[in-house]
Amino acid sequence: MTLKDWLGYIESIHPSSIDLTLDRIRVVIDRLDIKISAPVITVGGTNGKGSTCAILESIYKTAGYKVGCYTSPHFLAFNERIKIQGIEVSDELICEAFEKIESAREGVSLTYFEYGTLAAMMIFSETSIDIIILEVGLGGRLDAVNVFDSDCAIVTTVDLDHMDYLGHTREAIGFEKAGIYRSHKPAICGDLNPPQSLIEYCESIQAPLKLIGQHFGYELHHDSFDFLIESSFVMNLPLPKLQGTFQLNNATSALMAIKILDDKLPLNESAIQKGITSTLLPGRFEEVQTNPSLVFDVAHNPQAALSLSDNLKAHAIQGKTVAVFSILKDKDISGVIKALIHDIDYWYIAQIEHERAADLDTISGAIKNISPVSLVKSCKNITEAYQFASKEVASNDRIIVFGSFFTVADIMKLIPKL
């Protein structure tokens, strides 16, 4: 079977796309006898997971270490999820892993994400890897990634998202996120206001917790920042290419992990500096075109939307800002729109082609409830929304495509054709 065949198959064999239990995947891991010898850094959190993984990957790769990195979701190709040295692994490697998983599971039902997680770890275990970086898919405690023990774990932020699965308060969600921490292993939190549940969980398992703003942090300068541990200067570094002040929280959380693992994977300051400045990540305030500006951002919850609003203000333009927007129905749609309502001059909306998509009436209604005077045009799909938006902008205007990975991916597919 081709990779496309496999992906179609593994999407069809489990009754739900999300099934937060670890018993099934543990059975299959035991049968596959996956052995991990390289150090593992696991990264969870509501926002900032992907950026933190990308920073870690870039720094270790620049230093000459062989890095395996597993992230999700993908934009255009499944292979984006599994990278070695920043390069997507081949269809053949993934298909071989899927074949072994299929043979080993013997009727045990696995989700799409669980299949992907097992495939990534099989590939990493069979390759000479120096460091493995894992991004949690959803939550933490019961996420498939969490069946693999980490040497250091980072929770970037805790905010309201995936509430049907994780709970409806920051305290409930914080407990789920904290589940990636391990007894007596270093724990890092990049949230300036960490939930008490996260702190208490670390105390209960005796995980030494390092909190941003308390045990480590940064001091911002015009074109650089100082990394601090216990308020003491460690090193001066150039600003990340990734846009937004919040990216310094992600960068310093990554740096804290790097310092903690320095005895296993020593790094020099030059590699860290080069790694930070060379970190790129699609879909995070990514400007892919100018005159007019075209920006991709996967912001899909209120916290991320507020960060997007800050970035739009920090990169002010003379003209208008037009949104191509769609979102999943299980998100805080009103919260996302409210965060950006004063930044958007015209909304072009459409329904994502996904079972969890919010419909046009829901999206339009949410915008109009917050701002009855907002200009909104409903379109039959994301591509049409972008085409309409493109006709309405002048060279000094801006199009921002946001609301979901799916929204951004639909327009990414068009970019080579533009």
C-alpha cells in the first residue's frame, strides 16, 4: 500500500479520531518491543508547543547532534510530522513502520494519532539518534506521546482549549498538561501564571519544577535578549525569527531544557545563537507574500488570537486588514473573534471540509454578535474566500489567513500556483 492508502486505512479503523486512553497503545508498544536509548524532551501546552519544539530542534541540529522530532498536525503532507535532522522521513519508512504496527496490533484498535506516534518512535528507535523531541497532541496525561518517558518535559502555556476532553477550567486543564512530567525528572513551565494544579502535581511526584519568571526568564533589549537563571545572567542571544514577544517565553523554556540536559548533550553559545536565529515554523505569523501582505497564522483559541492581535499591531500597515477565517466548532469561536475584532476590517468566511467544522451561520453569527457593523462575506470554501479577499486588497493592504491548521493548509496549497 502507498502512504496515502495507509492513511486512509488508519483513519477508518478506529470509531473516533480522539480516544484518550493509554492501555491500547501500551499493549502494541510491548509487542513491538520499541526501545528508546536517546534522551527525550516532551513538549506540551495549549500554545507554543510547535515553536518550542522547532527551537529545540534547530539548536541541537546546529550543534551537530542528530535530532528526531515528532510534531502534529501537518499542513500538506503527513511526513511533516516525523523529521530527522529537519528533513521529513520518506513514505517508504513510514509505510514500513505502519506494516509492523498493523502486524503487531492483532485486533487492538488504534487511532490515527496513535499510529503516527508509534511509527515515529519506531523510526527513531531504529536510527542512530542523539536527541528526540516530542510534541504532545492533545492534553498530556492521556496523550499517546505520554507513553514514552521523557528526560525533561516542558509545559509551555495553559489556557482554555479542547475543553470537552480536558476540562472547563485552567486548573483542570493544568492537571492534564502536568501529566507529561515524570517523577524526579526536570519539569519546566513557560506559563507566567501556572495553575496551582500543575505545581501541586509536580510536588506530588517530586519532579523539580522550573517556572518562568521565578527560576528562569529573560531581559529584552532592542535587538537581543539576555537569558537568565535564578535572575543571574547566562548569555545574550539574538531575537528569534519567530514573531511575537511570547516567542521569548518559548525560547527561554527551550533554553532551560537545554541547560538542564547539558551534561548529556553539551552545547556551546555559538550553536545556541545560530540555532535560535535559524528557527522557522510555518503558520506562526508567517508572511509569505508582500504588496499586499499575506500572513498565515494557525491561531485557534483566545490566547493565541490575542498574540496574533499583538503581532498585527506590532506590524501595523497603512491599508486595511482582511481576514480569511474558519474554525472548528469545538473551539471558543467567540473568544477568538473577540480578540481580533478591532484588527480586522473585512471578514471572508467559509466552512472547513472537516467533520468538526463550524458552519457558516455559526461563524457569521459569532462575528455579528460581537460587532453588528462588521463586514462579513460567506463563501462556499476557503479557496473561494481567499480569491474574493485577493480581489479586494491593494498593495498596502494585508490578508491574514487564520483560525485553524486546516484553514491555513487550504491556502498553502495554492501558494506554488500564485
